[in-house]
Amino acid sequence: MERLYPKIVTLMGGISLGLTLTYLVGVVLAFLPAGEQWAEFFVPLALYLLIPPYTLLVSYLVARNHVGRFLLHRQAFDQAYEYAHPRVKSSPLRSRREVANHRLVCARALVGLGRYEEARKLLEGQHRRLPGPYATEARRWLLELALRRDDRKEAEGLVVAEPNQKSSARGELVAALACGAELAIRQGEQKAFRERMADALWHKSDHYRATLCRALAMIEYEEENAQTEELLQILDGVEARVVAEIPNRQAELTALRALVRYRRGDAAQAQRLLEMAQDQQSDQWSEQVLDEVASQLKVQTSTA
């Protein structure tokens, strides 16, 4: 389906364009002096004959803007990049918002493929230029990329300072706020964490990115009232969504589960989870988490 859907949409575009041109030819012929017989047939039916090309063309324009999102949802990152990359340039045939959508799809596909630097270059400065909610989405993903590189200075410059003045952008504002809260955890700024987390929860309390940040805080601050199974359930509950967007977080999340088990006295299970994490997808920050967890477990890790 991942390869078939883009082809179907492209075919739909070709058919709609052909029908539209055919209709326009019919209109021209109806006004020619030699086209009286054609006009007698065409003019009474003109509005009805307009319905098929109009409906198909509108459907195509809507569908072509959602193909990339569909592919991202299926984690078909190669196909999403292949579809969106040629469409990130401005064109008279594409609106500014559609081009922005393709840019975000392309960047997210690159993130899924682990090509972080390419994604960062594609989004660089776009959180100030893109229209409407796409600017918020670009900011969120620039924040995610800065966190994956542990570039705290860049991340700090991207933190949302006035959330009420930003578009919600299909939950991307909540995710951006959660990214800011995660940055505060790393920097040991508990007050900033509480403020940013409160903003995120106020906008959407059950968003998976905010839930992940809450789990990270519970682990970092070693909350005494945090039950092992509750914390593990939180991590398990958000893992699919998190890894679907950033596959290289897989090793990080498994290593964190190992740390939770170790702190609760289950050293054998912690060791097993850590060994599992060493074989999973990772990036710079995931490797750092692996090393820190391994250090706490007092085991030797292998370099990826």
C-alpha cells in the first residue's frame, strides 16, 4: 500500500487534469461559429459535466497533500522522502502551505532514516518563515534534533516562551513544550521543568510526548512514590509512538527500563534489558544514555 497509494494519487491527478482540459475544450467549441450542434448538446449539460473533473481535481489536490503524512504514519520513511523531496520547492502549481507541508514531511522522513543533519538543514530558520501551524511543527522538530545531538544551547534558543501566542498545530505545540521540559531536566532546572511541563499539560494532558517527559522526570528525580510497574507501563505506553517518529530512541527507552529495574533491585532483568538495548537502533543521545546506564549497572558496554 505504501508504494501503491502515491501512484494512485498521481494517476488521479493525470485523469483530473485530462478531464479538466477536455471540459475547457468543450467550452471553447461551444462558442465557435461552427459548433452550433455541439453547443446545443453541451450548454444544457455544462454544469453537470463540470462535476466529474471538478470533484476529481479537488480530491487530487487534497490527497497529494496527505500522501507524505500517510507514509510517515506507516513508517515508510524512504517512500515519504522520495515523494516529498521533489515538492519542497515553491511552484505556481503549489500553495505556500502545501510546500510547507512537504518540507515537514521530508524533514520527518529524514529523522526517521537517522539523517539528522540533512533534516536540520531543511528546517533551519523555517520556524520563523513557514505559514500558520507549520512554523510550530518546524520548531518542534528542530528542538527534537537539538536534543538528539544534545546541543543544549541551540535547543534553549528554540524553547517556546509564549505558548499562548502559538498555533497548536495538531499537537505539535504540546510536543515542543515537552521538548523544552526535557531540556530543563537535562540541565537540572527543576523550576523551568515544572513551568514548561505545566504549559504542555494545560494544552493537552494526555499527549504522548508530554507523558514521555513525565516518565523521564520520574527517572531523573527518582521519585520515591513512583512504582516500578507504573513507570514501566508509562514507558511501554509511549514507546510505539515515540519510536514510530524517531526510531533511534529505541535503545534509549530500553536502557531506561533497564535502569528502572536496576534501581528496584532486579539486576538480572536490568542486565538483560541493557544487552537488548545495545543491539537496537540508537543515535548520539541514545548512546550517551546507554553509557550512563551501563556505568550505573557497572557493566562494560560495547561501542556501536
